[in-house]
Amino acid sequence: MAQITLSADRTAGRALAAADWVLPALLLAIPVSTTAAEILYWLWLVLALIAIGPERIRFELRSPAASIPVAIFILGLLGLAWTIAPWKDAFKHLGIFSQFIVIPVLFAQMRIHPNAARPLVAVLAVAAVIWIWSVLSLIWPHGVPVPNEPGIPLKNYSVQSILFSLLAFGLAHWSVASWRAGAGRTALLCGGGALLLLGNVIFVASSRTVLIGLVPLLILFFVQLTGWRGFIIGAVIAAVICAVAWFSSSHVRERVMSIPHEIERSIDSGEVTSAGERLVYWQKALHFVAERPLFGHGTGSAPELYRRAASGTGMNAETPGDPHNQVLAFAIPLGIVGVALLVALLIAHACLFWGSGPIHFTGQSIVLLYIVTGLFNSHLMTFTESKIYLFSVGILGGLLLSGIMDSPRQNAN
């Protein structure tokens, strides 16, 4: 019996050591390559589960921040029983719901992680490479290859703007905490990195949804630093930054001003536009939800419902994979029960990061940004954006629960 226990401990130790290296590689791959991220994701998950064991997972599940994501996966699994979707669509979307189980796994791994800073360093490293690649492709558009338009080396500008926004506010909080702790060089380095990333979001990877989300994030930032009197300070600074961006960037003006014109053209002539598409998608989604409000149409049902509702030409003939709204993306397959779990998830994660300190503040920013962007997109139901949220919350929440990284002063001691 002792030999079996010793062998199991060795296996768990080796799996943990491997998982500690695979996790940073996975974080590097998520914003860059879907195929590599998928392979590394399953490799990391298997290794982490072997290393952690069922006892630690059960311990983490006592927290709502960990148990609610698992409840979402279970509801998605049960949704196969009443789904109207073809099995291909159903299992594809079940895979998306299955990603939510990474939260308790990451919580447990961070508690026993011997190299807690390694995942954070990996994320900052890939962000630095992406930023340099973005700038070089703008300077030499014909000499530096990018998969999309110059300045956007990632899959799309939405992924780049979300990643850079979250890192910018995380670095900003760490800069302030480092300055207060007397680490001036670290403060300047983090603050400079935050400004460079934020500048890329505003002037290069200008996602309209994320640009809208920056306003409440800026207000939250100053509230976190100075209390509720910071609301006014944050609102004023947000207005100044918006004004500077507006008058200095024609790209920003075009992105913002095009919204009412897109809606007008869609209504008047039926022209296919991004804003007009969302109105059509939402109108149809509300009809789908009204048909089966309690438990929805089943896992993976949204694409099939849009296919059935397609008619004529233009936007009415389109068959999107999701309604481009986070609440509706849960309501269509899982009904009011699914929406209740979504709301509970966001509340639980907001409560997890309730407090003061760089990790608390960064976690609050992550949750707020996804709440705001969820009004116009279904980011928790897409491959890359959902992983950014889940791994960010899982890693930061795990570090917070473990007490490994609380502040620059604590880490220096």
C-alpha cells in the first residue's frame, strides 16, 4: 500500500511539473493559434487533473466562483437531451460549455503552483511580441506579414483589443502598487507598458465594443484607487481621453460615427451592416427565447434556429452562429435557468475579486469588461475570448486564494 501511495505521489508530482510548463505554452498559444491552443489545452487539462486529484477539486467546488462554472457545464450537458440541433452543432457547443470547468482546476493548480509568476510572465511576453509585431506591420505594411490588416497580427481586432485592454489595466494597477511600495523602476516599466497597450487599443485595434468598455474601466480604475470620489475624476479623464482619441484618430471617428449610419442604411435600404445585423439577430433571438423560455431549445440550438428563420435576402437570410449578445446566447439554448447561472457566475467572480490590491482590481476589470462587451457580443461562447476570460479569472483567482501574490511589497519580502 505504501509503494502504491509513493508511486501515485511521484506520478502526481511529475504531472504537476509538466502542467506547470504546459500552462504558459497554452497561454502563449490562445491568442495566436486555435489548433495549437486546442492541443495544449487538452494536454494541460489531463496533466492538471492527474496532478491535482479529486480531493482538491472537491475542496475548490465549495466556492461559488468554482462551482457555478461546473454547474453551467452540467446544464449544457443536460441540454443535449432536449436539443433541436444536429449532433455536430450540439457537441461543438458542449465543448464550449466544457471549458468552464477550467476554473476550479486552475484554482487548485495555483494553490500548489511552485512557479506562480510563470503564467503571468508568459502572457506579458506574448503581449510584447504582438505589440511589436503590430507596430512593425504598420510601419512596413508590405515587409511584415500579418494574417489580417496591418496592425492586427492576431485572428481579429476584437481578440487583440480585449487582450491588450485587460493587460493595460492590470499593468496600471501593478504600476500604482509598485510606486506605493517604493519600487519606482517597476512602477515606470508597468505604467509605460500600460500606456503602450492602451494606445494600441484606441488607435490600432479599435473594436467598437471594447472602446465602449474602456469608459467604465477608466472610471472603475480611479474608483479603485481613490474611493467613490474617483468616479468624478475617472469620468473627467475618460472624457479627456475620448476627446483626444476622437480628434487625433480618423479611424476612431469612423468606427464610432458609422454606428447610426449603419442602422439607418439597414432600416431604409436593407443594406447589410454590422450594427444592422445585430438588430436582426436580437429580434430573432427574442422570438426564439419566447418559444421556450424556461430551459431553452437545447445545447447548440442557436445556429439551427437561425437557419430555420432565414428567409429572403440580405440580413434576414443570414445564419449566424450566435446572437451577438451574451444573455441571449445563454437564453436560446438554456433558457432562463441558463441566464440565471450566467448572472450568478459574474456575481460570484465579482465577489471573488472584491477587495483592494493589484490582483483584486485586475480581476474586477476583467469581469466588468466582459459584462460590457457581453451587451454586443457573445464572448463567453467563442473559442478565444472565452479562454481569455476563463484562464484570466482562474489564474488570478487561484493566486488570490493561495495568497502567493498579493502586492509588490509582499512579493519583495
